[in-house]
Amino acid sequence: MLESIIEALFILAFAILPCAICGYLIIFKGRRGLITGYKEGSFSKPKAFVKSIGISLLLFAICLTIIAYFWHLNLLSEKQMSSSVLLLVIAVLLNYVYGYVKYRKK
């Protein structure tokens, strides 16, 4: 039991909090420098691109919190948890690529 609590806290401290904080800073505080490869003049709608990246990070943090909680309750096996996290990471990366292609200047 103590082991699963430590693992859940590890996920919280090193994955959920950084993603949630970065998503918050990107969306609400306008910290666009946190996005890799972002240059203001490279996008036709920079606010829409920034908003999509920030929202995807916040959703990632929320979904990862749910996954970690279910794993802590032993409702998910390690294999299910790792595949769920992999799908979340792929979704965030696809959102970045989609936003980059959609909102870049042509």
C-alpha cells in the first residue's frame, strides 16, 4: 500500500504538476516561450495555436491524474496504465503537429 502511494506521488510531482502548471501559464498568463519552436511571426493565428497547446496540456494533466488514481486503487494493471499514458502522450503530440500545420503561415 505504501509503495503505491509513493508511486502515485511520484507521478503527481514529476508529471502532473509540471504539465498542469505549464498549461496554466501558457493559456492564462501568455507564457508562449514555454512552447518549443514557437515564434510569433510564424503563425497566422498565434492565439489559437497557443490556446490549443495549453488546453491539451491541461487535459493531459487531468487524464493522467485519473489514470494514476485508478492505478493506485488497483483498478488498472501496469500494462493498462502504460498504454493509457502512451495514448495520452501521442494525443498531445498529434495536437501540436495538427496546430502547427493548421495555424502556420503559408
